[in-house]
Amino acid sequence: MHAALPQGEQEAGSIDTPSRPPRDLRRVDIHPNHWYPLAWSREVKRGKAHGVRFAGDPIVLVRTESGQVFALEDRCAHRQVPLSAGVVDGESIRCCYHGWTYDCTGRCTDIPYLGRERLPNGVRAYPCRETAGLIFVFTGDPALADQAKFPDLGSSADRAYKTRRFGGDVKCHYTFMHENLMDMNHQFLHRRQMGSMRARSVGRRRGDDWIEVDYTFAREAGKQPIGEALVFGQKRGAKPEDGQKDVMTIRTDYPYQTLKIRTKDETMVMDLWIAYVPLDAEQRTNRTFGLLSIRRPKVSFLLDAAWPLLIWFTERIFTEDRWIVEREQEAHDRQGADHNHEVFPVILELRSLLSEHGVPHGAGKSTGESTGETRRIHFIERVQELPTP
């Protein structure tokens, strides 16, 4: 059972009866008009091209000879072959087939056998930013990119913290990931890694495009694992009845999530930022990008020495979470619809938020498809104007 709030406590911005989301949340697509991480910086080498996908759309990330990164749709306007197989030439990329050349705006700047005059239109370019070891792409209407909220990446740039970059492909709809992280009552899943823990929800708040919940934890049995102690800073020999007074706050700030752990004196000892990026058109597979920042103790080298153990511990937790959400996706596919019987108010509100801010399946393609069709028409018109060789 989920603990009720103390009598008289008011939840800022919460609602008593969440609006009912569509029957099948797993057919709500993520909204494209946001900045999404599509690759780690280390994956895109200088002078190389790297192919990625967002919701079925192929995108090529190009790191030029000067070290700058730009993003284009991953196709040559000529024969539609992937530009990610091409050659980076200075600040441009050449298609591997006939050498058609594109700059960072997607404009075709050279066709070797026709010259540089009266060139056809090129391909779609995406707004692109690189920060904190991640390459972000604005996947929706490019006119909205400058005014769109860029994510706050937490403590990843703070030298008082040591940050681990982690993630991988997970074969499930992105909404399963949001629910898994926000519902800390699933700690039973991690009993072999963390012992027996009891989570208590002590408050939740809701805004227009965000929701957050606070938890405290009490250990019911078993010693605290060393990996967990590195995060919480608790004594491994604490008695089961000793309550853990740290507060964990989990927030979905659409479309991202954060998890922060603060001690009694408000010191933030752990700061997690995470995003789930749909890869396929059905959005049944996502790539997870996470930045896990741990506050350095007074003797800083102790955290460095224990870092491999913390990586091992957190990777085991992530592996268990990935396994369970993939089983949820399998159940959805087998049943043909979302039959979840959810009872936790926090998750009911989360599901409502994800439904309200997502788009109907396939609707997010309209802008890109119309843009692509316009480019195709212009391309044909320009080709018809080219001189005969």
C-alpha cells in the first residue's frame, strides 16, 4: 500500500482526480518540439559522420575538421543513400556515391561533374547543440528551436561532483521508463541488490508540464550495499528500524526526468538527469542517456577509488529496470492494448501529463514530411533547369 500524506498537508499544484489518459498511452508519441540527445560526443569523431535515429527518422551527425558538429537528414538528395556513409571534407560532407557535397545548412554546394552553378536544393538541417558530453538535436519545427527550453543538466558541470555517463537501448515505449523511475515502490525488484527497502511518498506537486514526488526510505532487512552507501552516505550496519532521513525527489519535466537525493541538511548527494529517445517509428524502442552525478566527499580520492564499484552497482540496477520494462512492453504487444491497472496517484498523474504533452501516434511526422515534400518539389524544379552535360 502507498502511504498517505500527513493529515492537513497540501500538495502544491496537485489534482484530486487526475484526468483520464487515453486507453493506450503506449500509442502516444513523444513530442518532437524539444531538444533530444541523440549521441554521446565521444561517438562522433573529428572528420567523421555518425548515423542515428529519432522516432524512425535517420539523422547524420557530422563533426567537421574544425571540431564543430551539425545534423542533417541522413540521405543524399540525389539517390537517397545515407550521408552517414559519406566523407567529411573540411566543414562539409560528401556523399559516398557521386560526391554531392552538403554544408551545415543542408545546402548542396557542389556536384563534381556539373560544377557549382545552379545547384539543386539540398536536405533538411536540424538545429544542433553540444554540451556535457552529449549532442542534442531539435527534432521538430526548426523555427521553434531558439525559444524551446533547453534541459538543465544538473550537476554534471559542477566540479564538486563526479559524473558517470551511462545508458543504452531499451526495447520499450518511453512512457514505461518514466513510470519505472518515478514509482519507487518497485524497490522490491532490486531486493537482491539493495536488500529490503520500504519507500514512503511524502508529497507530490504538479505544474503545467512537470510533476515531482518526494520519497523517504526505511531499511526493513539486510545490510546496506557498499554501492548504495557511496550514494546515500549511510552506515552499512544501521539497524532495520533506523529510518533513512534522506529525501529523494523525482521529477518529470517533460520530456526529461531527474532524481535528486538530499540529506537532512539539504546537501544534494546525488543528482541524476536522464532522457529517453525513441528510435523506431512505432516508438517501441528507446535509447536512454543518463548523467549520474555523485557529490565528492571531503577526501575526494575515496570516491575515485570506489568508482568502479559504484559503476558495477548502478549498472546492475539499470539492468534489472531494463529487463522489467521490456517485459511490460511484451505484455502490451501480446494483449494488443494497455491493460495496466494502476492505483498509485503519482503514476496516474504522470500518465495524464505524458498523454497531454505527447502527440497522437504519427502526428509528429507531419512537419517533417511536409518540409521534405517541399524540398523534393524544389529539387525537381531545379534539376529541370540544369544544363544538359
